[in-house]
Amino acid sequence: MSDAQPITGLCPGDLAPHAFVCGDPARVERITAGWDEQRLVAQVREYTVVTGSKDGVPLSVASHGIGAPGTAVLIEEMIKLGVNTILRIGNSGGLHPDLEVGDLAITTGCVRDDGTSKTYVVPEYPAVASYDVVGALVESAKATDARFRTGVTWSLDAFYARNAVAGPGDSMISMSVDGYWPSHLEARIRDMQAARILNCEMEAGILLTLAGLFGIRAGAICVVSDKAPWPGPSEIDLDANMGQCIEIATNAMLALAKAET
């Protein structure tokens, strides 16, 4: 019987204990650009996986695509192969009024508004970032004088149904086909803002849920790529300040790994 994982094809020995994850497969190359060595260990579907090292620390990075279902597949297979610390580097929408495009959001916990995590465990189960991962990210961000905030992330499904464009006054306009948008979805955005939620994205909730269930450390740092609701339909910059986000995440991960030795 093959030791390869059924979806990614990853095998024992392919992954380092400390790993980054990101949505876009193209971002893997950016994350590994400053590493001392690297090798491609998997490239299938949305999953591009590279393992190598930096400053003597073995590291891996894997892309998970968009949304919780595919992310859950990757996280399960990574944990089964011995990964014990996972740090997500991503994009997000800014809900806090003080956040601007290019700022960084460090997740302390998530509102689990996705379907996949509810398949694993009751909705009342919390999705909480590991305190030492959050601490390492905060210390790394402070060292770079980055603009950042810590707080709760709204982790959701359905990119178009959950987003909106700001309309006249305080109104919102649907981004879905033919303006489809049930009224409760607009109310949900306002409820998240009223609850002082920091940002919104689509994968941190399932990552932190699985980390808690399976006993590993995990956290997330995201660039604010747009404001929610959007000022306009083209007001998104997925590359805004991503270089600094990667730098902060890398330094945080190296600190976590070196603290173990």
C-alpha cells in the first residue's frame, strides 16, 4: 500500500515540521525566494508544495486555493505527515474602520462562518490561534514598524455572496449575478462590523479549527487587500504590502522554530 496521501500525493519526509500555507500557488515562489535551499515536492490541483530551509531551519510552504473545503484536505494531509506548526499568509478584507489597504491583520481567533468546519465539530467549538504564534507575529511586526492590528477574523464561504460594494449613503450593492443578494447577507456584514470584527477571509477558520482538534499550533497573518464593503468593484489589491507580510511571517516562524531547540 502506498504511503502517499490520496489527494496531494505527499509522502513521509516531504514536509518540514514548520510550514506556511497560502491561497495562490504563485505565492509559493515569493515565500521561498529568500530560502537557502528548496525543492518542489508536490504540484497537483491547487496544491503547490515546496520544502527547503532558511537559516538552518527546515521549512515547507503549500498553497491551498480558495475556500475551506480544499484547505481542509491540505491541512489534514500535512498534519498526518508530521507538520506541527502552520502559519497562513493571506489576503483579507478590512472590516475595522481604522484598517487601510496594505495594513496587516493578525488573527487571534475566528468567527466560523464556513460550512466545512461545522462538518468537523459543533459551531460552539472555538477557532483560536495559538498564543505563541500570535506573540511571534506581533513581535516580528513590531520589529519592522509595520502597520498592523490583532483581532478576530470573520472566516466565511461564498466570496461574491458575502461581499458588497458600498452604495449611496450607507447602502450596499450586491456583487453577485443579476444583483442576487438575500437581505440577511447585508445584515450579516453590518453585524460583523458592530461586533468589532477585524477582517474577513475564507480559510483561517478551518485552519484554526483543525489545529485545535488535532493538537498543532497555527495562526494567520493577512494583508488588507480591500475594504469591506468595497468602495468600488475594482478596489482590490492582492499584492499590496505582501512582501512585508511574508517577511514578518518568515521571521516569526524562524523564531518559533529556534525557540524549540
